[in-house]
Amino acid sequence: MPPGPASGPGRLLPGKFGPRTMAKSSSLHIRVVEGRALPAKDVSGSSDPYCLVKVDDEVVARTATIWRSLSPFWGEEYTVHLPLDFHHLAFYVLDEDTVGHDDVIGKISLSKEAITADPRGIDSWINLSRVNPDAEVQGEVRLAVQLLQDSRGRCLRCHLLQARDLAPRDMSGTSDPFARIFWGSQSWESSIIKKTRFPHWDEVLELREVPGAPAPLRVELWDWDMVGKNDFLGMVEFPAQVLQHKPPNGWFRLQPFPSAEEDSGGSLGAVRLKVRLAEDRVLPSKYYRALTALLLESVRNLSEEDTASPLAVLEELTSGDCRQDLATKLVKLFLGQGLAGPFLDYLTRREVARTTDPNTLFRSNSLASKAVEQFMKLVGMHYLHEVLKPVLNRVFEEKKYMELDPGKMDLGRARRISFKGTPSEEQVRETSLGLLTGYLGLIVDAMVGSVGRCPPTMRLAFRRLQQRVEERFPAAEHEDVKYLAVSGFLFLRFFAPAILTPKLFDLRDQHADPQTSRSLLLLAKAVQSIGNLGQQLGQGKELWMAPLHPFLLQSIARVRDFLDQLVDVQADEEAGGPARALVPPSETVREGFLLKRKEEPSGLATRFAFKKRYFRLSGETLSYAKGPEWQVPTSIPVSHICAVERVDEGAFQLPHVMQVVTRGSAGTLHTTYLQCKNVNELNQWLSALRKASAPNQEKLAACHPGAFRGGRWTCCLQAERSAAGCSRTHAAVTLGDWSDPLDPDAEAQMVYRQLVLGRDQLRLKVLEESNPDAAGEADSVQGSCLEALARQKAAAAHLLEVLEDLDHAHEEFQWQGQGKVALGPQGS
């Protein structure tokens, strides 16, 4: 073991603080962009493609279906929080069929090593490969191998114990697994365990070594079929050197046959993907105190000449996707300290000071713009839902045909939906105009009447922003700039994007169909025009929007009044104070109808055993009743939840079922089974429940993915109801969204990683102080400027010292065997 780092004066030594443990943080940022040149699967000569996203063989997301397209555009983004030991990511493109099974078009498989090969991640077109059953393996096998020596020579003793999470190969959703073991020229087969993905063999094989070169050990698992050939389930192989020096003992991940995945050479089309892995090891809280103090000091003591504070350095360094991730972390960090307002004021004030043309104010994706955008999502999502959800639900449910662009009018569709006989373009335009103004009237009414529902922290942030803009552009001709600064964020970066893509803002569970999507686009364009205060009306190429202009111009005066009321808030102190969480524990984070299995269905058919109930989840309880207005719901304390997991489809012959396992006061476990409408709703409930129960201490490491029916578990066939779980739990797998809990240590760790990129820049600032030429030039500068320069150099030196302390802490934890040092920033 190498020696530890030297300790200088004022250094924070890891040994001085608490337990020497590091938390683990790993997130996959995924964007499924589009596909091209997909093969036609339907008789019409087209396809209806969608994409499934799997992490280690568990479906974490499903894109919308793009109907009748061989070049679909999905544009869907996901963040998946994961354990550090995940292995691969896979994308399956399928053609949806209304009758029968969906057709598989192809797949893309990315190993963890492939994703991390470039620190910036993957952003490219990737050809789809054929789905080869021999490559579709999953699960693990448990072995204990010994290489023994006696008077007759060497003997290999292989104890085949069990396997778990095997691929389902039969129509019932299970398999009939058996093992084949090969050592040199010898082979052996285990017994067949029927109808399970979690077989227990507990069989021992002994083979005598035959003359010749040392041979590897290969264990193959197969699904036995009475008719036809057996199906491959996976294999593990151990070289002779491993058998000799470190005989395998434990769980081993199953692998496909070498080169089992076939490259189609582009004949199946391609998908454009953006995938980035952000992986880190987070130190205990006390190590980040000095860095956090510097960050807080930056916003408390705002200086126009600031170039060496952590925030000033971060402004210069970050770009692209990394800037958005960093903005989110910084907003959450300052929200936790009750200083989100001063933080945003720091960034926006500096950007306003740098802007000379008011028409370009906040038009770029600067750190200030991204921070305000992420702040609105983190603080104002419930506000957004209250304002827009009722109107958007009507748009989705009524499915009215609306179109103003003559080049896009489908008179045949308009006739089928809204007219008797064949309508003219003028009739379609007039009817569409009436529908659009009707919906827009509801939207504008909801927005301008929402002042009292807007979170105080948002109102205060907008007040400060407007003040800075007024100070920078006081001339009368710039009167509208103070309104545009606020509406540019609230309307153009918050309301309009949510109208355009409601699913991305959790306003809908599914993406809109093409017709509804077009209606949403027209509504979003109108809201953008209102947010721009009508400055661009009549300009550009979309002159067909002109019929809407009278309504938009009438709405602009109401929007100005709304913005005046919105910023009419006291600014004496930060509203709300420090936050422990983005969502108060009593506030509902998810709700909706689910199907709940009766406690003791006692012989009822499966479809009658599940009853529709309305569920609400908060940080305190999971409650349910017959309807949303039911006065006395049944409640499950979130603190009692010890596992939230999927249930195999074969357990009840039903898809999209999950289980919530709770521990009673006597320590007994109780399982509640719930069925969701689709895989996305299932993932959202799984994620929300896992996040809500994350602080719970007594989590289960394993559970049963089946149900106890007919005197045994349907998954592993164990006859004892109290038998230990046969599958690992997945508490760490959640979907990232606006409701992610505050994590000051992980947020400070990302800031540290980004600042490390600016270390050379900081060193130059410190070296300038000892440069004779620079000092000579400084003699002619006034004393106040010299003092400011000295302060900046001292701040740079202090920040360098704080970064070095964190460097030493990470190095010591690495030397202590706590795991590898965190990966560097994923993109910069």
C-alpha cells in the first residue's frame, strides 16, 4: 500500500471525521433521438415503431409509438439512477401490432465499458442488430468449485447450487432449466427443474482429470423443450489458471455464446442515441464543508470583479449537456441552503451586466439561463400542473382536428372528424380558429389567474431579475425588456415546452398521437407569441398564423398585468428558508387509479381478484380508496416499506404488476400487489415509491418476484411462505426527475469535479501575483484596483487549497480499498 498524502497546515485529514465510508452515485442520461431506414413490417409498406430501453434486462422506459413511419422521431430523454455494478444497456426497436404480438425489428446493446470509453459518452447513429436468442441471456448461476488432489490424481468438484433471474423461454413466462458442465473431454448434465426462472439444484459433480493440457471449466444453462430443440439460457467459463489459483465460489453472471450477436450491416436501419454515464464516489459530508462555504460566500458577497470564486470559474468552464446537469445540482444545493434566490441573482446579474443588446438577453444556453430553467422545474412543477393540466387533459380527450396552415390541411380527415360532407379550406380554418381560441382562452385565463398559486421563491426570483434588467436598461425604449426577461423564462422555457411535450413534464403518461401533437404545437406557438409580447407577430414564414393575431394581441395586455402582479412580492428575506426536500412530506407526489389485489381472494379468478382503487403517494403514506373523493382512505406508512419490486407476468398471468412489501410492528412481512396500465406507468410508480422509502433502514436485499399460490412460490417453487427471497431487489434503480431528493454531498461532489477542470486557470491567477512584469504594470493602476486584484488572487489560492484537500481525501479513500476514484466529469 502506498503511503498516504502529506498533511500540511490547515489540511482536512480523512481520519479526523466519522466513519470512513463513501457513498456511490451512478446515473445514465439517455436520449432516444430518432431512427432511419427501418424495414417495413406491415402490409401497408410501413411500420409503427417504438423503442424499449433495458438496463441489465429490466425495462426502464418505453418510447411513444410513431405510427406509419420508417424514419421515426422520438426525441425522448430519460435519467436512470443505478447501482454502480450495472453491466449493459440495450435498446429494442419493435413494430406495434394491434392484433397479435409486436414484431421485433432489431436491437442495440451497449456495455458499460463502451459507454465510458469516451468521457463525453455516446452521441451517434448505431446500426440495429438482429435479435439472436443465443445472445438474449440474463441472470446468474451460483457455483462452488474445488480442485482436489489425492493418490489417484486431480479431481474437479463442482457444486451446482442454484440460478436466478433466468430468461423466460416458454409461453408461460418461465423456463425448464438444466445445466451442462464441460471439463476437457468430459461432460455432465443436471436434473431438469420445471417451470421456474429460479431453479435450486444443489447437485455435486466430480470429474477426474484426464491426461493432456489443463482444460477450462464451462457451465451452460439450457431450457428443456419436449418438442424441438432446447433453448440456450447462458453460460460461464473459467480458464484453467483460475481453477488452479482461485477456484470460483459465488454468483456469476451468465454470458452469451461468443459472437452470438449478429451485425446486420445496416439492413435493419439505425437509431441515433445519446448516452452518457455520470458515475461518482461521494465523500462523507464534512469533507465538502469548505467548498460549500465558498459557494455560499460567492452569492452573499456579490462582486462585479469576481473571477476566482467557484461560481465564476464554473461559468467559464461548463458547456453543453454538462452545463444543464451542473445547473440542476447547483440549484438544488442552494435550495437546500435557503439561498436559491441570491444564487440566481448572482448569475443573472452578471449576465445582464455583460449584455449590451437587450434583444439578446438570456437567449443563449448560459449557466444563468439553464439555472433559472432548472429552478422553475424543481420549484414550480406543482404550479405548472395546476395551471395547465385541466386544459391539456381536455385537448387530449376531445381530439379535435385543428389546422391553420393550408399546406398541412387534410380535408379528408377534417370531414371524418368535424364536418358533414367535404369541407373547404376556409371552413376548416374558421372551425380550427374557433377551437384554438377556445383552448387558448382557457390557457391564458389559467395563467393570468395563477399569481396566488405561484411559489413565493419563484416570484421573488423574478422580482430580482426584473430589478436587475431595469437597472441595466433604464431607457424608455426598453420598457418591455423587464417584462420579456421574466416572460422569456416563464412562457418560453416553462409553459410553452410543457404544452408542446406534456409527457416530459409529467402532465401525461403517454406522448400525444400525431393529430393531438399538431394541436399542441399550434397552442405552444401561440403561447410563445404571447410570451414575446407580440414582438414577432406578422414576421417570418408562418403568416398563416395571422387569424390568431387579434386574440394574441388582446392577451398581451393581460399578460403584462399578470407579470406586474407576479413580481409584486416582498423581497426582505428569502422565502421559505432552507429546504430539506423539494416536496414537503405531506404533499402528494403521485396519484392515480391502479388495480389492487384483494388480501385473500380465496379461489377467485385472477381478473376478479384485482379491484380498481385510487392511490395517492406522499412522503408519509401510500393511501387508497374507491375514488379520489373518498373520505376515509386506507393508508400504508411509507416508513414501513422495505421493498418495491416488479412481479413476474406468470404469477397472475397479468402484465405490469408490482409488489409493495411492508414490515408490520411484529416484524412480519406483508405484500400488496398492484397492477398498472402500461410499462411506463409501472416504472413511474416503482420509482416514486422507491424514492419515498429511500430513507428506510431495514430494506430487503432479496424478495420473491412471484406470488405464493397453491402452497408454493410461483417463482422458485419453494413450499414455505417464509422462504428467503430468490431475486435481488432494485431499490437503487429509479427514474431521475424534478422530484429527486436533495443530496448536498452528491451536489457538492459534482461541483468539485467540474472545478478540477479549471485548476490550471486558477493557478495562472495565483502565479500572476509573483510575476515581476505583471507587478510592474500594476504600479500604474489605482489602489482600489490593486486591492481587488489581490483579493481575487487570494480567493483563487484559497479555492486551490480546498480542491487539494478534496484530492487528498479521495486518494486516501482509494488507498484504503474503498473502491476506485470517481470518474471525471462526463462531458465539459
